[in-house]
Amino acid sequence: MTAAAFPLSTAPDRYKFKYLIAITVSLASVLELLDTSIVNVAIPHMMGNLGATLDQVAWVSTGYIVANVIVLPITGWLSAYFGRRQYFAGSIALFTMASFMCGNAGSLGALVFWRIVQGLGGGALLSTSQAILYEEFPREEFGTAMAIFGVGVMVGPTLGPTVGGWITDVYGWPWIFYINIPFGMLALGLTMTFINDSLHQQRAQRVDWLGLGLLALGIGCLQTMLERGERLDWFSSGSVRLLGLTSVSSLIAFIWHELRTDHPVVDLRILRSRQLAVGVIFGLVLGVCLYATVFVLPVYLQNIRNFTANQTGLVILPGALASAFTMAFMGRLQGKFDARLSIAAGVGIFALAMWKHAHFTTESGFHDFFWPLIFRGVGLGLIFVPLTNLALADLPMSKIPNGTGLFNLMRQLGGSVGIALSATLLQRFTAIHRADLASNVTPFAEATRERIAMISQALIARGDIPAIAQTKAIGFLNGIVTREAMMLSFEQLFLLFGTVFVLSLALLPLMHKSRGMPGGGAAAH
């Protein structure tokens, strides 16, 4: 049975298959998000198997994310050009086929190429899924739709490292790609059966090739710069400077061109809606703070507490589940009160969680992590659904795909900025704290001499000769200083991003008092 069997014109049957559609698009989105994080734990295995350096194999992740980001803002245009059902199904098929080819790749070049193709297919899934849900659910149930979608969005990436580590250890790294195939085929079958073309789509009259080229060049260079900047020491590197200059000039030319052409590939004119413009900026800040802390926490757990990837996943999982349950609860309440109140409460709880994160130590255990991560999950759950709905509240239904594309693009770019910023600040803060601590740990300090002597005696008792024991003791003390410096840096970063998120609350009064239901501009349009 095909989508033609489910005509949308019959009012009583209009929302008959809404929950099946929600499951379909959520499954597709989970696959896309899972593949963003699942690869990272398999990188050492890929290096050994493909004979690649860390810098080379990093393109397996970078290529996927760059392709993803290039496609995000044009998903609305592509959906209208090809037809939503055909475009969404084609994207799933491309993603699934590329997954097989990634697993089957015999060289690094082939793997990177197919990861880029996979990213081009996956880039459509997130934004198009949201646009589908906004049309396939009645307006009063938009919160429920986004809650179903949000559960997968929050839990999927969290499971990535844990699932990826287990699959890689048991079956080998190609299976982190092969696992997509049955789920991709299921999502494709459900898409062809239940998803229809949009009632509101307006097909583009021609292809804006210049806009498309400028966007791909500008966003691609920006994302590549953010992904590789820390490794290349930022603007001291000529290649980073070139990427930055190319990105800025291309994006300026893109904006100028898109505002002048009659058939833009990205309709930037929708940013005249202050609601969307502010929502997009808030989404950027959300991306920075969320992805930065998501990046920093596993680094802390694995470098300071020596947790494995599986243990790290188990620590993070309760917070992701708390976020999912909060989203589901908020989905039932959506539309019954001012969405800004939920966002403000979520930001406050997230900041409380960051304050608790800043009290982690080098000896913290599972019980110390549980409640701070639960608070973080609840805070994010209170923000995700209301912010998305609030940002899109003034757009007519025909513009929702463009709106979701821009919103997700800015959140993704914010995430890349957050990761790059946190990685750079972690190194800088650690160097500063280490210098401060080392200035007090000198051979002339009585406490230092006593500590070295104590460690040396313990090593001598285990059989080391005195000279070697003293060298080892100094090395051991040096390791303690570095570890403590990193710990102080983690605490500083958690407080920093919590504070930045609180300051972003100044944006909320710029959004009108709304219950945050998208499509509100349809009548006026």
C-alpha cells in the first residue's frame, strides 16, 4: 500500500497515521544523529586497519559533519523542488546505501568519500522530519509531536559511544555502518507507505546555482575551520586563515545574492520575523553551551577519572533519559502557558547543573555525577520543545521547512563553535593553572621535598634503585600537578558556559508572549 492510499484531503482521516509518521521520522533522525557520535570510538581501530594517522582519519568525522551542515539550510528548498516524500525517501536511501559503502571501504579515501555522501543524505533528515511533524499533527498537538521527536534526538547521540564501542569490540568497525542498513530500510519502507508531499510546498521555478555554490563554499569552509582549527593552532596556520577568509567572503556574497534574487535557494527574508531571528540566535547559544559541555564531560571522565567509553556512556545515559521524559511531559503541556517561562526555567536548571558540575573532583564517582546530569537533562528538556515551537510561531506553514533548516543550521554551527572553543580554552586554562601550581611545587619547597621523599621511599620498598625511584617520584608529582590543573580547567569551563547560557535569557523579552505554536502566520500569509 502506498501513500496514494492515504489522501490528505479527507478531513476525518487527515491525522490518522500521525504517530506512525512520528515514529518514522524519529527513526530516520536517530540514525543521522547516531552516526555523528558512533564513529569516534572506532577511530583507533580504523587507523590500524587503514594505515592512517589520527589527522587523516579525523576526516571520517569532519567530512560527514561538513556535508551535513551544507545541506541543512537548503532542505526546505530541496523538499519543495523534488517533493517532500520523494526527497525524504531519497535521502534515507542515499544514507543507507552510503552506510553499506562505508563499511565496505578498503581505503581511507573511499571511506571519507562515502562518509561525505552519507552526510549529504543525513543532512536532510533532521529538518525535514520536523517540518513533516508540524504538518502531520494538528496544531494543538505540536508539542506532543516535538516531544516524540525530541526523545530520539536526545537519547540517540548519547547511545552512540556506548553502542559504537560495543559493536567495534565484538564485530569490528565496519559494523557501526552496517547496523544502519536494516533500520534505514525500515525507515524507507515506512516513508514510502505513510508520508505524503506537503500541502503547502511551493516548487522553485529554477535552480539558484550561484547561491548554492556560495553557500556550500562558505558553510563548508567555516565548518572545516571549526573542526580543524584547534589541531592546526588556529590563525597561526595559513590554511586556517585561508579557510576563514574564504568562508567570510563567500557567506557575505551569498547573503547579498540571496536577498536580491527572485528564487533564492535559502529564503533569508523569513528572518524579518523577529520571533524566528531571535529564536535562531538563541538556538546558536544553546548549541554552543550544550555541545561544549557534552564535549568537555567525556574528556573529564576519560582523562581524569580514567573511565572507558562504555562507562562514560552509562554515566551520561540517565541525564539523556531525564531529558527525554521531560520533553514528553512538556509536549503534553505545550500551548497551555507562555513558552518563555519554560525556557527560562530550563536555562536556570541547566545553570544549576553546571554549578554542580564545577564541584566535581579528581575523586568523584558515579553517585556524584547522577543528580547534576539529571538536572542538566531536565533543563534541556524544558528548553528544546518550547524554543523550537516559539521560534517558528510566526511562520506560515509554507515557510516552516526553511525555518527548521535555518534553526537547525545555527544550532549545529553553535555546537561546532562550542566544541572548538571548549577544546581551545581547555588547553589554555590548563597551561595557566599548571604554571600557577608548578610555581609552588619547587625543589625549594619543604612540602615538595617531603612528598618526593615519601614517594621515593615507597618505590624503593618495591625494588627500585634510589636514583630511578627519585626520577619516577618527580614524574609522578608532575602528573599530579597536570591532573589538578586540568581539573581546575574543567570546573572553570562548566561555570563559563553555564553563565553564558544565563546571559542569553536577555533575548527572551524580544520574543512576543506566545504559546509557541508554529504555523500561526498561515492565515495572514
